[in-house]
Amino acid sequence: MTAVDQLAARLDAAATGRVAVGQFGADAGLDVPTAYRVQEAVVAHRLARGERLVGLKLGLTSRAKMAQMGVDEVIWGRLTDAMRVPDGGTLRLADHLHPKAEPEVAFLVEGGAVAAVAPAIEVIDSRYVDFRFTLPEVVADNTSASRFVLGAWQPVPTGIDNLGVLLEVDGRAVQIGSTAAILGDPRRALPEAVRLAGVGGVELVDGSVLLAGAATAAVALRPGTHVRVTVEKLGTASLRVAS
Ligand code: 0L1
Ligand code: MG
């Protein structure tokens, strides 16, 4: 087994066995290009179990998250059909390690362009202990991708660069932000995703979902709660959290 395959197997085992792994450390010598190869191998485990690629996500798209990681580069990960939770559906905490929800905007890609937009929730769940990782480590971990919820698709309204975003838990506002936090303007997400994923030879084929990035900080999920995201002009997406 190659070093890339070994790291991928550890991350996949952490996700399926629900036991977080420690950081790989400097000895692993992981750089960002190698980390994307690990990510591909991690997702290959999912595909081997019958999952299907349905799109991509961008991560670290806000100045706040970039500053937190000390980087100035957006990262990307892969989405599969098994990661999708229906709007209003239920997420079981037992299937996760320490999941958090963040409000996002999703794009539907057709013919290399944005065909529709939807409010979305991304559930991130690092496979590393305490959500602690370096940039290459989080890239290898498929950028913490775990689940996503899409609200209703609709034509892209004019002026989506500064829409109000609300994240509620049990009807109480816990995060308030703006789509401006997503790359300064979420419309930058598609060209960024095409550029970044293109380096790895990955394309957004027709019908792909693109999660553009978070509009606020992520919120830890608690059992028995209802999480709802509202994006001005776009509507809502929600999920229930079961134990
Ligand atoms: O989607 C994201 O912005 C998350 C990227 C990975 C960093 C994290 O897990 O917070
Ligand atoms: Mg995200």
C-alpha cells in the first residue's frame, strides 16, 4: 500500500468507524498536492461502496476562516449522493463524530454555467480529533465534507452578492451573516471551483452541485434540535438532528 493509500485508509476508517484520528504530523510529509491525491483515494473508498459523485464544495471561502487557518487559498472537496440529506430530513448524530452546520449557497451547474441557485446547509465533520488539522490534513480529509441539504432550486436572482443569511436552531437565531462572506461574492465560486478542481483534472459535469462556501461560522449540532437556514430572496433549507 502506498503512503497516500495508507493515509486515505486511516481517514476512511475514522469516518466509517466513528473514531477520530490524531493529526498525521510532520513525519507524514504531507503537502497540499499530495493531500488532494489522498482526498481522491478517500473518496474512492466511498465510490467502491456504491456512492456516486454529485458535485464539489469549496471550503475556507471566508476571510475569517482563512485567517483562522493562516492561509489565503480556497480549498475544495468532493460531494457524493450519500452525503445528501433531503430538505427537512433527519441527520443521526451516531453516524458522525462531531458535526457542525454552516449556512451556504448552492449552485446547479449546466453547460459550464450556473443554471440555478438554492439555499443550503453544509454539515462538516472533521475526521481528526478536536477538529484540529493543518491545511494539507483537512484537504486530505475531503475538506471535512460530511452531509449537505439543498433547499428549492430557483433561477439566480440579480444581486446575490450581499443577501442576508440566518442560521436558526429551534427557531432561535444563532448566526447572522451575508452571502458577501462567500469569496466576497458567491458568484466567484464557479470560476474558482473550475480553476482549482481543474488542476486535479476534475470537472463539474452537467447536473453537478457546487456548495459555494459558508456565510457564517459553523455551529455544533445537538440531538433533538431543528436547524434552519434562511437566505434572503432564496428561501430556506432545514434538517432535524436525532441522536
Ligand atoms: O466547508 C468549509 O469551509 C470547511 C473547510 C474545512 C475547515 C473546517 O473543517 O472548518
Ligand atoms: Mg462549507
